[in-house]
Amino acid sequence: MQNPTFMSLDFPIRLAGPDDAPEVARLLHVDDVSGLSLAVLGKHYLLVIDAPDGGLAAAAVVRLEAPRADIRVLAVAKPYVGRGLEDRIIEVVEGMSQAFGCTRLDVPY
């Protein structure tokens, strides 16, 4: 049996909503995100992954404007670093970028 600490995280990636604002601010190390209309911000999208114990495990700000897609910010909560969440978000963004007609994806390192 696998140690639950190292099991893969199969939590869905979803668009953020207004109730996510405090946790998004915490993950992104900012005081306030209330000025953002979360989820769809023009050509920007805020994606989040829920943590199993509440709060958020990860958040990403993505810009989709053909022919280019950019992951502007990708933050993972410390307990979930190295557990594959970064790769999962990048895979979702790759699919989104193709659907929006983007042929190039820039990922921050």
C-alpha cells in the first residue's frame, strides 16, 4: 500500500471563483485580490486546484491570446510542492491553448 503522503493528487483543476480570493491572495503572496474579477480576466484565466484539507493547493494565471499562451504565475502551496501539480496545470493549459488557437506556450521557470 502506498503512503498517502506520496500518492498522486487527483483533484480537479477549475476556474477560480469569488470565494477563492483569500486563498489566491495567500498563494500569490499579495495582500488583496478583491480588485480582480476572478476566473476570467479578459484574456487571462485564473485556474486553481483545491487542497484536500480545504484551501487551495495551487493557482495559476494564464493568458491566452493566439498565437501565444503564457502561464504568467504558477504558485503551489508548500505541502504540495514536488507532487506533480505544476505538470498537471501545464497539461491543462496546453489543452486550453490549443482550443484557443495558440501555437506557442510560454512557461516560467
